[in-house]
Amino acid sequence: MQAEARYSTLLWIILLLGLLLRLAFAAGQPTVETFDRAGGDSGWFLAVGWGFFSGQEHGWIRDIPFTNAVIPTPPVYIIFAGIFQQFLPEHETVVLIRLLQSLASVATAYLVFRIGAVLGGARAGIAGAALTAFHPALIFEPANIASETLYMFFLLCGLWLYVEYFVPGSSRRSVQTLSQRAALALAAIAFGLATLTRAVAVLFPLGLALHMLLLQRHRLLSDCRRHVTLFLIIYLAIVSLWTVYNLALWDRFVFVSDRLLPAVWRGLETDDGSPQQNDALLLAGTEADVPEGCVIDCRYHHPPQLYVERIGQIIEADPAGLLALRAKELAYSLLQPHGTTHLGNVSVREAALDWLGGSRSPSDLSLILRIEGFALKLLTWLFHLSGIGLGLLGMVLLRKRWPLSAPVMGFAIYTVLAHTVVLALPRYLFAIEVIWLIFAGCALVVMLDRWRRADAAATG
């Protein structure tokens, strides 16, 4: 009982410090300037979010165009970014979004604790929560007007509900709080919201349905079928809301997002870049499909057939080279930490590689140490790479507890496999950072226990 109270106190201290760090960083970032950064994701989300509630089919806001009839991304973050603009000025809107995202980020650290405690005990949960609370990239991210923070929060909600309340063998299941069916329904809602935040998660619940079948293979078929059916029906009902909305208002069929083919094409195209560059590569003499009645720059909306044609041409030209390209892009996106670019324009990684391949003189090394944001970038790299290493070790150590660990581990595997096909960037793989940290906490506890046993044996 005393141990549980001690862990609880330590956890709340960690979460409070994590929240203060996030708020302190966010307080030092510009607000109104975020609206006017045309071409950046933050300005785009805010503009399209405002446009979503404007009642207009298309238009401009702060020099950024929006087209409600053809919104390319899932809607949750657009709604989140737009709804506060309906009753708050620009500065207060960004402040409130950052505050809510900071709270969601700290809540994610708490969910890391809950999942880690299920997998490896309370100490593993505490270790994972501490790594999450103090990870520099996870401290920086809530200040960005981008979907990653909410995406990770919804995903962790779903994984926690599924692992702690549904999977047999969880030692932390709370008594008389949630039934298995209620937890499964809530998990389906959470995964639905995650998918409507970032479309890449769309097929992951099918993997969880397979996991249910494996867990319940010795039970009555009807019980297993009821659980799988309940989970998938609720999940599909949530993600289909966006489809119904588009059909009803714009007579347009879209399931989650229509950006799959563009993401595949960008993953294969070596010269992709800005929207203008991509348009030039795709069009190549083809007329742009501009929405009817659009009298301003509403951006190009390329038909799926054009993407299929371009993808086929690229694959036919050099299939072996494409495999090497995908492997290189995926490796870079996994190993390069997200969130370091805003710390300074000079890359520490590239400067270090140049130094290793050059004279390796102390004077050149001192120049690297003076790069803008060097300390924070180095700390981010240390958290990122050690998180991956310890996370992989934790996955190996927990392999025999696969009923509990497979869903959490499976999301990391699923995300990596998905980005072998679609465009991979460090930002797009950022969500699995918390998965590494969950297993890293478990690995740290196992290593500490083994070291203590070895030390006791040596002194005894």
C-alpha cells in the first residue's frame, strides 16, 4: 500500500513537471504569426478550420485558400483548429489550442504509465511516463498547430482501454469500473477519432480484430464473433461520419481521406516538394481539375487516374531503384528525430558527418558545439535513439507476454509497414515514439532488477 502511494505521488510529480515544461515552451512561441505563415501546416490548419465553419464552399483567409468541398485530410484536427476561431481572437485561439494540446500530451504520458504498468508493473509504467514527460520532442510538439499530439492521445486511449480492460491477464484491471464490452466500445470510438485525425491508422483496428480472434480461439465462436462485430461496427460508424458528411453536403464520396494515392506517389517521386512543384510534376500538360465556380486560387485537385498513371510510370522505369529509395527514406524517417528543425536551421547530424569525413580537427568540432540549439538537439537525439534501442529490447523481453504486448507492439509494426508504401517522414512516424518509450520503461526495470540481483549475488 505504501509502495502504491509512493508511485502515485511520483507519477503526479512527473506529470506536473511535464505540463510545466510544455507550457513554458509554448509560452515562448509566437501566436498571431502562426496564422499568417502561408504554405506551412499550422497556417493551413487554421485557415481550413476557419473555412470549415464559414459556410462558404471556397475562399481565402489570411492569404491562405480553403475549399470545403474538397478537404484532403480527415476532419478532427481541422474542426479542433477551427472551432475556437468562432468566438476567440487570433492570439487567444492559439494560446487555447496550445494549452489543450499540452494537457493532451501530459494525458498521453499518463496513458503510457497505465499501459506500461499492465505490461511490466508500476515501476515500468513510472519509467515510461518519465521518459514521455521529459522527452524534448514531446515537450516541443504541443506548441505546434499540427495533428500529432491529438493523434497520439486518441491512439493511446484506445490501446489502454483495449489492453487493460479487454485482454485477459491484465493485472491492473480496475474492479467494477468498465465491463469488457464497454471498454471495447470506448476503444473503438478512440481508434475512430484517431483515424479521423490521421488517416494512416485506418486499417490498424483490423489487426486488433485478428488479435481478438487469437485470444478467444478456445472460447465459443458466438462470444468471439460478438466482440469482433461490436468493435468493428462502432469503429466503422465513427469513421463513416466523414463519408456521410461529404455525401450529404458535397455529393462526394470519401472514406477517411482521399490522400492515399498522393501519399504513395510522393513516396516514389524523388523530385516532389512544394504543392507547386508537385502540381508541375503531375500535370505535365494535363489540365487541372479546378472546382466549378472557383474564381480564386483553389489549388489543384488531381483525379485518382492521374496518380495511378504517374505511379505506374515510375515503377516501370526503375523498380529496383524504388526499393532502395523506400528503404532509405524509411530508415531516415525512423532514425531522424522529429521536432529539431525549429531549434535552428543548421543540422547537427550533417555537420557531425562532415566533421567525421573531414579533418576531424578540434576547431571544427568546436564549431559544431556552437550550432544554434545544439544542446537541445543533442538531448532530443539521445532520447530518440535510446528510446528506440531500449524499446526494441523491451519488446524482446516481453515476447512471452504476447497477448498483452502484441497490440501495443503491433501499432509500431503496422505504422512502419504502412510507410513502406506511403510517404515516410520523421513527423509521420512520430506517433510510434510513445510506443518505444512504453517498452523502454519495461526494459529499464528489467535491466535494473538483473543488475541488483547480480550485485547481490556478487556481494553475498
